[in-house]
Amino acid sequence: MIGWSTWDLTQSPLWVGAVSAAMLLPTFFLSPVFGVLADRLDPRQGMLVAYLSEAVISVSAAVANFQGVFSLNWILCLAFMLGVVSAAQHPMRLVLLPHLVPRPSLPSAVGLASITYNLSRIIGPALGAWLLISVSTAAAFLLVSALFGVGSLFLLRIRVHVPRAQHHAESILSAMSQGLVVIRNSPLIRLVLILTMVDGMIGRSIMELLPAISGRLINGDAGTLASLSALAGVGSVLGGVIVSRMRGQERTLLQLVFGSLLLCSMAVLLVVWVRDLAGLGFMIMLVSMAVTMIGTGCQALIQVCVADAYRGRVLSIWTVVSLGVPALGAFFMGSIAEQVGFVAVLIACALATAALVVLLWQRCQVAAVLKGVTA
């Protein structure tokens, strides 16, 4: 909705990318801090505070629309505030999950969580587009606020025991450095972070720029964006189903991530044949399916191999990469697309990604990495 509001105001892929960057910029600086807090506090309470904060921000956006002051500057401020809350929410959510399911079931749980999340991407854009076209942007933001309120009620019903140490002598900076040491000493985690970065530079960047891509390639409107978002949701659900069938098998998960990166590259190359909503929709559905398998596969790999005491800190670094890199990718991709068009940019990115994936597969000695982890 923020992306479409930006495109509707500016008709510029550069500004769509800039708003995406403003939303995800806080992740770079604040997510590691919240990762430390997630290892020290009750993550359920942290998620509850984040949900209520997002509800308040959505209400303020609705009020700005009602008063006619919803400008580009307002959107940039709104995106930044949502980014701050998101930087807190992600580590809390990721730390909470292992307290709800046993460790061998974590890949399945990650996949099922992805299915639930992406089903909302099918229903939400359709309802949001109807509100944008038939009612108003303010009504859409009010609905978002109400949904966060409902989510808070469900969180209140969760009862889990999350043991936490009573005393923490080290500072936040010291605790953050301990998480970095864990990453440095784990070849598998380092490889997962690299693969997540590659995914962020192409697949997730395309998802961030979807309003601009739709507008430039097929002259799409809000209804077109809703249809594309729904198809992206379908692809994500399919990807989540595939990951949910796996149970703690590191080698299989890593092979899935490599294969999904290649699938993403091949899907993006279909942009050469995009002429209408059907063609672009098919491409976006495949990209979304691949992106979901990459993201959930990488998250599951970290979840099953990191110790509970460092889970929040390590996953917060993964969050920085998985959410921060797409913001930069969207910004640079949008900037270049202003000059040469999206078709040339997407083809170049797809070919570069495929070459990089093949190179990583050949040189990273995957078998040695897995042997050190599973031995």
C-alpha cells in the first residue's frame, strides 16, 4: 500500500525504491540491538509492543489522508517509522518460534509460518485494492490498524515459558560481538548469509519494486498491482509448502536454496516475453515461489544449527541481510531502470545471479561445510 501510494504520487521507480530503502534502513542499525534484547526478554511481549506500535502508525497515516496532507515527505517518514518497528519485531518473532515447536520440526514450522504470512498477501492486496478504488486510502490504513489490533489479541492468548537469565553483566555492544563470533565460527551460517544476500539483490528487490515494474511494463493500476501481489502470494504459499515438508535436513535445505536461486534467475529472464498481466503475473509467481524457498530455507538452516542463547543475535544479523539488502537492491535497480528501463536491468541481474550461484556452488565446498556441521 505504501509502495502504491508512492507510485501514484510520483510515477517514479526511483522514489519507490527510495521509500523501500527508508522503510528498511533502520534494520541495518537497530535489528542487532533488538536481537540482543530478544535473547534477554520475553519475545512475546516484544511482539505485542511492535503490533500495537504498527497499529498506531497506521491510524496516523489514515488521519493524514483524511486531512489531505499525505505527501511524499509524509510517506518517507511513515516508511521510516514502520522500519524501526519492523527492526524490533523480526528478531522477537524468530526467537519465539523455537519455543512453540521442537527443534526437529523447525523447518516445517518455518514453512508453515511462511504459508500463513503469504496467504495474507493474497487476501490483503485484493481487499486493499477494493478499498483504494471503492472507498479511500485512509480506509485501507484503518483496516491495517484494525488487523494489527486483532493480531495483538491472538498474541495475548499465547502461553509459553521463555527462560531468561536474571543478570546480564555484558553490555549490548559486547553481547552483539558475541553473536558475530558465533557467525564467524560457523561456515554454514556464513554461507547462508551470502546466499541470502544474493537473493536480496535480485528476487526480493523485484518484490520491493513491484508497483514500479507493473506501471512501467504493462501500465498497471492499483487493481493490476493487487492481482500481481495475489499471484506473488500464491507463489509464496507454494514455496512455503515445499519447505514445510522438510525436517531439519541441512544438506537438503542447502540444495533447495541453491536450486531456488537458479529458478529465480530463470524466472526473471521471462521478462523478455512479458506483454500483459498474464505474462508478468506468471513471472512474478515463479520469482515469489523461489524467493520464499530461499528465505525460509535459509532461516530454517540457521534455526536448526544455532544455540538458543545466541538465537536472537544471530538471526538479527540474518534479518539485517535479508531485509536490508533488498532495500539497497531496489534503490539501485530503480535508479538504473530510470535510465535504461526495467527489461535490460532485470535481464542483467538474472544473468549475473545465475553466474554467481554456479560459482558459489563450485567453490564453497558445500560437502565440507555440511560435514563440519552435522558430524
